[in-house]
Amino acid sequence: MLRHTSGLHYTIVQFGFDANRPNVPVIITDEGGGCVLFEAFYFITRIPFRDKSQTWQREAVRAIARLYDFYRVVLPQGGIHSEPIAGTLISKFIESQKYGSSWLEELDGTGIYWDAVQPTALAKIKNYLSKFLETVAEVRPSHLSNAGFNSFPLSALKTIEARRREGDRKALLYHLTETSRRDRLERHSFPSHTSQDKNRIRAKHFPFEAIGDLIFEGCRRKRRRSEYAGFASEYNLTILMAILLCAGAGLRSSEIFHMYVRDVTSKSVRLYHPEHGRIAYKERYISRQQFLREEFGRLPRTKVSGAQFSGFKSMLMTENDASGAYSIAHFLPDSLHGIPFQEWFYSVFQAYIFDVFPERADHPYLFVSTNSSNFFGNPWTKTAMRDAFGRAVRKIGLVPDRSTGVHPHGLRHLYGQSLKSMNVSPSLIQTCMHHKTIDAQLSYTSSNAAEVNRELTALDDSLKTGVPYLPGKADSTFFSEQLSVPPKNFSSLGKIG
């Protein structure tokens, strides 16, 4: 028997129908203490899919199971009552597979974490889901059966198995279809974003007390690199710059892969759309897509496949000048964590450009590979960043785990929580984090139990003493309580350059 595969709301088990099909994958949901997912069961036991190879069936059922998890998280109250909603559900799910779960704000803090799949795997997923939706529509030809998942009791499998062996398909379909119909009548309407937010789990941020160690010890090389001078020989400046931008300015890890060297000016760090953002070229402004094509013969990284691909989540563009629309990275103040993120970023950037960045790069990107002679100077990849980040956190005794915030995206959550601790207004947080909607920050700034208790204690004290209560005042000691004593060389980074 193959090992079970589990998600947030499902477990895939192997069910034997007969000697010819001893390991049919069946999705067991967490509804009602364990139920069989009706649509998936119907699909995998229909001709011609029941005669497919075990590998084909296993991959198809896994794709359906992921879609089911996505459905349960995005529509926690269930129910799909229109064709547009069903279509949006499917298209959003495909986006999450193509770009990874961090691409969709709807998945922030939900507990769903998966990486972007390769183009070949994505094509398979689309094929499986296309056949799945077409087949399920045979049961009840409407948009409801295309994505309105239903289930039936696990105990019914024995009866179903017997009926299948006897060839009593009519009775089987009647039983399942009636179960499906009854379940649909009990579903609720599509929830608003507000009701979805009530069901979200607060996403974890990178530990506040470990950010100093991550910078000073995690980014330090195991041994000096003789080919580099000064600070670059001791520290991996590529991952160090990335951490300073993600933790200190709240950038998404995907955004740094689209940054050009010239986006870092003496006054600001600018963020442009990787395709439509404009750039000065031969006494005119053209799109970045056109610039890449004319100057380097390249496509934007949003349009390539393989390791060089990087998604880009739509962001709020707050600035506009002759070069077009763009946003600015807003660094945290020095006093908050005792770390001058902006000053250190510029110092590391200067050392990086002088000592690391190749003289004749065949691309305009800021972040480049420095680990291998074969790939040296190539645009940095998501895999390379993930590996470098993993090595950095392990050096300081942590284990990479997105569910605990020890993940590149956890640095952005640290940034959001830091803004909240300063009582920054929601509209200003929206600008700093480049969110297109003000509600998108909720998963980054929601309070945990300790913060709630701290506020309630402050309120109780104000009632006893008569001193007016100021919401958020209790957070003034938040970081001093969580930050550890800085390393002995905590200020040494300020001497770079």
C-alpha cells in the first residue's frame, strides 16, 4: 500500500476494489469525522479513468485534493452559486499552482503553503482538472457540480464496492447523486472578504529576537572568499541584501528578482512593474519589456519558464514621474529593532556593486548568482534564495518552516508587525506594504494572544488608576521584551564601505 498523503482538510488513502484495481486513491475529507469526496470518487471510478495507470490516478487525485483544500480555505462557508464564482475559483487555484501560494493574498495566514510547480507539472494539473470537471458535470450539468464539492459517509464505501462489483451502476449513481443534491441544499452563499477574514489564521512572522543573529551570523560565510575584498569575503552579500530589503522594507521575496541595479538611487529604492514599468533608454522612456528585448534579447522574468521564472504580485504604485508609475521601499526606523536597515542596505549595496557584481553582466538585474563559476553573474533564482536563506537560518539554530515564520515571506510579516507596533495608521501601512486594498494587511497586522493580553492589562490599569487608556500604548515595550541582547559585533556592520 502506498503511503498516505495529507493536506489541511483531506487525506488520500488507497482503496481496493478488486484484483485489477487494488490501490485506487480516494480522498477522505475532515467533514463529519471523515467522509469520501464525492466528485473525486466518481471521477476516478469512471471509464476511462478507472483503467489509467496508478501513477496517472495518483497525480490526478492529488491535483483534485489540492483544489479541494483551496476551495475549503477560500470559501470556508462553502457554496458556489454562479458560473463566475466557479470560474474565479478555478483560475485562482491555477495561479496559486503556477506562482506558489504566496502569490495570492487570499492564502496569507491560511496554513496553505506550496511552491510554484514547473511548467510541465502545471500542464498536467490543468489536464487533470479539465477532465475532472467535464466528468463531474455528467452527474448534475451545472456550475454547482463543477466546483461545489460534496462528500458521503466513509462507511458507504463497502456498499459502493459491492455494487460496483455487481455492476449496479444505476443504484450507485442514484445514491451518490442524491447525497450530492442534499448536501448542496445545505450550503451557504459565497462569503464576503470580511467573513473570509474571520476564518483566517494569523500568519507567523520571523522571530523578532533572531533578526540580528540572522544578519550577523546567518549571512556570514563559513570561510572567507579570497576572490572578494573586504566585507564581501566574509559575508554573502546577496542574501544579506535580500534580508535587509524583506525585513527592513517589507518587500516580497518575488519582487527582488525583478529589481534592476539602477532602481537603487541615492535617495530611494524603487519598485517597478517588471513588464510595464518604464525606463530611460537612448533618450526616451520605454517599457521594461521592450528594454529587455532591445538591449539584452531577453523576456521579463514573468514570461520565461524554468529556474529563471519569477512571478510578480500586483502592487500599489504610489509615485509617478517622467519614468511612469512606481513605488518606493520604506525602511523601518533605526530605533525600532536597533538595526539601521536603510543605512546598512546602502552600505552592503555599495560593497556588493564594487566587489561582487560582474563588470559585463548580460542583464540589468541587481541580484546575481555568486556560488558557481558556471552560473556566476546569472540572475539570482528563487531556488538559490531559498537555499541561501535555509543555510542562514540553520546557522543560528532555526529550521526553515513557513508555518513558524522561518521563511523569506516571514520577513515581510515581521515588517508588517513592526509597523503595527508603532501604531502606524492602516492607510499608511497599505502604502508601506504596497497593498492594492487596505484589508490586505490584516493577515500581517492581526494581534496574537500575548498582544491582546497586554492591551487588556493596560486597559485594566487605566481603569484602576484613572489614567486615560491609549490603544496601542501597551506595544511600546513589545520589542524590548522579545529582543535578545545584541551580538557583540552588532554595530560592526555600520562600518562597511
